[in-house]
Amino acid sequence: MRRSRFAALAFSKRFVGTLGSSLIALFLLVGLTGSVASADNRDVPAFPSDWKSNELKEHPLVGKIWSRAKMGFVSAQDFGTALARARYVLLGEVHDNADHHILQAWAIRTISKLRGARIVEGAAQMDVVAMEMLSSDQQKAIDKFYGRNARVPRQRTASDFGRLVKWDKSGWPDFKLYEPIIAEALRAHLVVTPGNTTRAENRKVAKEGLAAVGADVVRRLVLDKPLPEAVAADLTAEIRDSHCGMLPEGAIPGMVNVQRFRDARMADAMLVSKWKGAALIAGNGHVRRDRGAPWYLAQRGVLPEDVVIVRHIEVSDGKTALADYGLAKNDKNAARGKGTAAASNDDVSGAVELSDFVVFTPRQSRLEPCEEMRRQMKAIRAHKSSKQDAVTPADAAKDAGKR
């Protein structure tokens, strides 16, 4: 009997020891698994590399991310972390380049993931994605899409969004290009909101000047503060060049006013008081620090450290050095926004001071832009000549909403 008690005690000790070891092993496994999960949460999503644009896919700069802070290339991890830490993120594009929209969607997913996992301490919550492609006269359709609660939309998809805002009638490139952005915003419970002015507003500003929008709006949008003289001259030259020299000289000041009005409105869309932070989807020209939406954010008190600007640009054949894109460390012209840096939102461009990051992509095949511009201007002149009238600034502004 005594022997059996000793045997039972020995078994009990062995059992407890085995159980204890198992529990310790289990806790260690859970801890390691948790660490792995935490590490996974810290990782940005896989960076896009399945390029859709069909020119220069093998160019050595394609897929590279240039950083102004580092004056060189950085990893997708460092890039994504910088995006997640900013309160206001401006994501540029060439409108018809599918890769740019895939990269913008990646940026939104990255911000949502890193902030949602509380990986980026102290980062502001992003609540809104403003888009150049949406104007304020589409707000009712957007409200209908979201229903009563914009943060918890009805069970609708990105394609439903495109249908309700009548994207196919907007004049912008095919909605399929922008659908990934809308889908990511919906997945992250971000509110998609208009960032652009209406065509009617643009025509009025082109014809009557900035005062046409009212003194209160001019003051609120800081349109009463002129751009620096050199920057204003650069913008004027760019508008003249981007219209291939075919825009009547008298129409150019009106177009400058329209561009300023649109940039200021995009900044305003990011600053709606009830939102804590925002992203802007817009052409590269609208996200320039020297005169685009970031300039208006700065005039309204937004601190530089709260803003990250990204320009997605297409590579050019035979141009494989950063200096070719105005991004060389000692490129004085690039630092001032001159030369190649002064290119429009639909061209290969870059400049040291214009953005915080530049992401290089393949080039989308397209018609020579001046040929299309000649066709449009010829049609406008033919229409006006039938009325024995000249081309006016208002005529030139008709398509300004998508430049």
C-alpha cells in the first residue's frame, strides 16, 4: 500500500512536470506567434510590380522610390511608414496611367494597415479621400451612395459608386482605372469626397476672375494671397506650353485663375473641419509643393511635418539618371522648380523641392498630346466662327476640370 502511494506520487510529479513543460511550451509558442503577427502587422503590403502600362517596363528606374529626405532611393517599407505617419497625404498621378492608380490604392491600404495595427504611434486618423475627379455638384450622388452614415456605407461596391456618380459621363479616363482606389477607401471605411470645382465655376472664374466666387470664399481659400512672382510666371508658362501654344494669349490669365481656384479647393477638401486627416488623389501638377494644393495647406497653417507629397511619374527612354528628372542633389534648376521640374501633371517630371517622394513607373502609350489639342482647338474655333466670335477664356476653361 505504501509502495503504491509512492508510485502514485511519483506519477503525479511526472504528470505535473510534463503539464508544466507543455504549458510553458504553449505560452512560448503563443508568444512567438504573437511576435510574428506583430511583425507582419508592421510590414507594408507587397509593393506593386505587375505593371500594366506597356512602355519601358524594363527601364532601370521602374519601381524605384526616391526620397527627398534621403536624397536617394528607399524601401517600400520606409516609404509606407512615412505615409502612415502623415496627417495629409497627397498622391499625384498621370491620369491615364493604370499603374499610378494601383500605387495610390496601395498607399491607402498601407496607411490603413499600419495605423489600424497601432504600429505608427501618434499618427492622425485618416477619415477622407478627396479626389480631383469628383466635383461638388456630384455630392448628392455620393450622399446617395453612402446613405445616412458615410462611415458605415450601405452594402455597395466601388462599381456602384462609379455608376451613381455617372463617372462614364465625366470625361475622365475609364472608371476601371480608378476603381482600385475607391475599393480600398471603402474597405478602410474612408469617405470619398469631391476635391474639384465644377465646370460652371471654372467658366465663371476664367471669364470674371477669382472675385466671381465671392469675397468670403476668396479669403477662406487664401486666393487673395498671390503666388510668388517666379512661381506665378512658371505657372503661366506651363499653361501656355501645355496648350501647345494654341491658347489665345488673352485666355491665359483666366486659366491661371482657374488652376489656382482648383488647387485651393482641393486643399480645402482636405481641411473639412470634421475630418482628422485626409488623402488627395490628383494630377501631379496639383500636388506640387510650390504652387499646388500643398501651398494652400501651408498658407492655412498646416505644418510641413504633417504633409507627405508623392508624385508618380513615368520614365523616359534614354533617361536613367536622377538628374534627368530634376532629382539630382546639386541640381539648382530642380531645386527652384525650373527646367524639367516645371513640367505639367501629365508629363515626366520631378524636382527636389516639389515632393517628398517620387515613384517611377512604366509609361502609358498615348497619342501625341499636341495633336489632340489641335483637334480640340480647331473644333472650338469652328464653332465660334460660325457665331462670328473669338475664342474666349470661358471656352478654354470648358475642359479645365480634367487637366
